[in-house]
Amino acid sequence: MFAAYAARIDKEEPLSGLELGQRPEPKVPPGWMTVAVKAASLNHHDLWSLRGVGIGEESLPMILGCDAAGVDDDGNEVVLHSVIGQSGHGVGPREPRSILTERYQGTFAERVAVPQWNVLPKPAELSFEEAACLPTAWLTAYRMLFTNAGVSPGDSVLVQGAGGGVATAAIVLGAAAGLRVFATSRDEAKRKRALELGAEEAVEAGTRLSHKMDAVLETVGAATWSHSVKSLRPGGTLVISGATSGPNPPATELNRIFFLELRVVGSTMGTKEELAGLLNFCAAKGIRPVIDSVLPLDRAREGFAKMAEGELFGKIVLTV
């Protein structure tokens, strides 16, 4: 079957390890099933994999891709939950959780094998392309907002780095849930798009806001960390799920964190139950993921290059 896969690891030139071509059909252990992929979306995790983060040379070649929507063996339209090993379903009881491409072949292929437990019905209201955007970036944003940030309708939330998949999802979901959403971006066009998606205010990164925030959603890391901490009200919450600009900020702001009794909460992906809630939320409220571009799988290299350059707003989707 045709697939996009990591053939080599290169920390400096990750795209040099990306290859497109034929790979073996997926193995289907007991309790697993095959899904014919219709659409799959790119995540920064795929770029990190090409750099060797979360994967070693011994695992290569590895088909990339965490997210997908497709059709199961019975003809049902489905969405895949990317976390393997959660609650022990489909794997040994002592196997730690992972996401697709860390231990098991991913979704940038004609077919993928996953535990039966990891398959959810796709709402009819969502296209395959839209549904494929949800299991990683949008689920991450959903958990950050509604599980870990501790906010309620009317509260103010700052989303750093408008344009990225998680940040874009957080703007749309937060606005739909009645939150006052603020956003930052270095790019004027991205700030304008954030306003169109429901942000109350969009400013350059580092700009002082009109008032202090109840929560900040951080996916950028070192470049925006200080601004995130300084933007919170006393007792506010900073939820972090990524660090695309680096994990080591020049100033950690520890004095401000303890003196103002700020909460710093790590957040990773989400549960199957949260993904079901996200799917229902999108279907019921008419929420649609923001898609930057849709490319056929054989043009995956273009999508990877666009993500690596940061020249996107929303998700890049690959269709099979």
C-alpha cells in the first residue's frame, strides 16, 4: 500500500528522512481492526518524529500520522482515537500509553490497524477531512480548555500563537463555549483570522492586554512563556501542551508564579471520552475545524514543508 513514512532520522534536516512509497499491509493483532483511511491530518508530532523525538532508528521505517477518519471493515464511517494502550485496551496490561507512530504504524497510508476500542463513529455532520483534524490538535485544545483550565462561560482566556492547530482549535472552541478569547500572533493576517474565528482581541505576542486573564493556553513555549505568566490574574491557570519555540524560557518567572499563586498545568492529548464529547460538540453546534489546505497523500512533502516553515493557519489534511 502507498504511504508516507520516516525512513531516516535527521535532527537538522527532518524532511530529508521523509519518503513516499509502498509499505506492507498493516498487521492486525487480536482485538485490533483495519480502517481504510479517507483523510489524515498533519501534526507537529510528525515533524518531531522525523527528528527522532519519541522514536528511534530501531523503529524505522515508520509510517507517520496520528489522526485519521475512514471506513471500517463493516463499512462504518469512523474516527480514530490516537492514544494506544489507554486503559490497557488492545495491548498488554503493563504497556505504557503511546500515540500512533511511537510504537505502531501511523495513518499516512491507505490502511491502518488500531485496537477496536480506539474507533469511534464519525458524526454524519462532519466530512472525513474535518473529522480527521480532531483527534490530536483539537482534542488537545478541548482538554486544555474544558478539563484543565478551570474556566467558565464569561471567563477570559489568552491563546498564544494563533495559527497553529491547537491554538486555532482553542479559539473556535472557546468562543463557541461562551469564553472571552484573546489571542496573539506575530503575523497581522493571522491576528485578523483569529478575530474572524471569534477572538475578542488579537495582538502581537508580548503586548500588554486590556486586563488580566483567568487562564492562558500555551503551546509556543520559550518565546511566549514570560508573557503568558505576566498576563494571568492572581490565582489564574497556565495550561501548557507544547513548546514549538523551545522548552527552556530565558526567565521562568518563579517569583511571580508563587507570589500570585498561579497554577501551571501540563496537558497532553485527551481521553476517548473527551474525543466523543468533542465530536458531539462540533456536530451539535455546527463547529467545523479550520483547515489550511487539503492535499493528496502523494503530495505529503508539500504539507510537511509548509508546517516546518510555519506558513499555515489551521490544519493540513492529506486525503487518500
